[in-house]
Amino acid sequence: MLNLKIEPLKKEFIDIAWKRLNNLTKPQGSLGRLEEIAARVVAIYEDAMPEIKKKAVLVFASDHGVTEENVSAYPKEVTAQMVFNFLRGGAGINVLARHAGADVLVVDVGVDYDFSEINGLIKKKVVKGSGNIAKGYALSRDDAIKSVDIGIELVRECYSRGYNLFATGEMGIGNTTVSSAVVSVLTNSDVEEVTGRGTGIDETTFKRKVEVIKRAIEINKPDASDPIDVLAKVGGPEIGAIAGVVLGCASLRVPVIVDGFISTAGALIAYCINPLVKDYIFASHNSVEKGHKKALDFMGLKPLLDLNLRLGEGTGATLAMTVIEASLKIYREMSTFEEAGVSKNDK
């Protein structure tokens, strides 16, 4: 895991992209961030005229022992129930993925439920629910590493089948609590600064959630200089798997679109393992969860959308997928001044 070869983007490809962008039939820079996105996509693929072939949304599901502390508005049984909903195609992520022309891959990395042989479910269970971080570690170090490796291996497998644009998603009751703990430790932020309302909890539950996270950090003493230690002590397997997806995409030189708060906690783990992954990450949106901006700012990432989203599942990332695809279509399909026979002011 830690020996993946990840390289910074090459300036020569960024220059190639801007040369074409600045010669398209428009005032220079008039398409704003769409142009910036296209230039970065060209540099990621190292292809002067890249093509998005197949798109995948990787949705990792896990339960969390911290739900014993009554920190969520929903019982943990909802995680497994939503997995079935994903597989039936009835969830928000399924609708938006159909709109984006992307495939949804549902992965069980830690659901506290025994799924029978069910069509479409990728079984990679590391644990049957992580440990209650208010009382001890979420995962053993070995299981934390295993969860990251699952994400890396899944990306490699999908890439071998022609996928070259990935979005991250997740499902797990209680996972905003563990994500807040991860972000608090890795960004050296007060718990109150990075903890939000998750599934829509009331004030009493919110205060309890904050106290639970503080207690978890105090009891487990995660080492901020060791992202795997943080993942093991206060994280969860879906966060680790998302970290693996980010690392895997960067090593393969393909873009990865990170969803909201939980996915960004996973990306933050990957960034702290190897900061070069930043070049390959597109932050999809600015979540309502206040810890999300703190994590994005720490990595120097600017979200593409701001729609007051807080569903997770990969919904924001899948919407952003359409923006990235649009930026590449502009780059590939828009005429240059010469092609269109349009006069250009070269002064």
C-alpha cells in the first residue's frame, strides 16, 4: 500500500492543454473553471486528447459501533436496508448515476449483516461493524490496512475492465461521527469545528455526539502523524476503502471525484499518506457538514458545486462527474479559431 508510485502532474501536458484551450472560439478564460478542469484532466491522463471511457461510482457500506452511543437519528439496521435499495436501483445515487451514465458498484466492507449470495453486491467484508470508538479502537491496524488495500485493488480491477473515471460514495449509519473524529485529529481542529448534524439530529443528540467524539480521541489517542493509526483508532472500513480508491486512482493516473464529508475524510487519509494524490482529486461539492470545508481547505481543494447536499452515497460526486465530462467535451469538440474560420485578435 505505502509503496505505490504516485507522481506529480507534468507541466508539459498542462501546457499542451492550455495551448488548445486558449485557441478555442471564445475569449480566453471565458469558460472559467471548466477550462481549469479540462487542463488538469489532460495532465492526469497524459493524453493531449483524452477520452472518458467508462465511469464507476464505488459505494462502500459499513456499520459503526459508535451508534451504541445514540449519535444518529437512524438505527444501524438502515445500513443493510439501504444496501438492498442500492442493489435494486432505488436510491438517490442510482438515479443520479443513471443520469451521468455511470455504473454503481456496491461494496460491503463492514456491514453488520450476513448478506446471502445476492446479485451485484461486491463482498469485501473486513469486520461486521467497526468497534465503538467511545470505548476502544474502531479497527485493528491490520484491518485498517486491509480496508485501504481493498479500495486500491478494486480500482485496479475496474481499470483493467476499461473504467477510467471514478467517484467515491458510502453508506453507514454513524459514519459522520467517525469522520468528524478523523478530520479533527488530522487537521488539528477542535471537535466542535468539524462536527455537524449528520442525518439531522436534534440539539441534545448533537451535544452527545460532540462529547462522544472528544471521549473517543481522548481514550484512543490517535497519532496525527500516522494516518493509518488514525484510521484504525477512530475511523472505519469504508473510510479506509475510499482512501484506497484515491491512492489507487493516483497510482494509475486516472481522476477520482470525491463526494462529501465521509468521502473527504477518506481522501484526507490518502492525502496524509501521500500528498501527491491531491493532483488527481476533484472535490465534487461543498457539503452542509461543516467539517467538510475544514478537510478540503487542509488539502487545498476547491469544490466544483455548492448545492446544500448532505446525503452522501456519492450523489454529489456523480453530479460533478457530469461537469468534468462537460469540460472535456468543450476541450475536445469545440472548434479552434482556425478550424472555424473565425478571426482572432492576436494583439
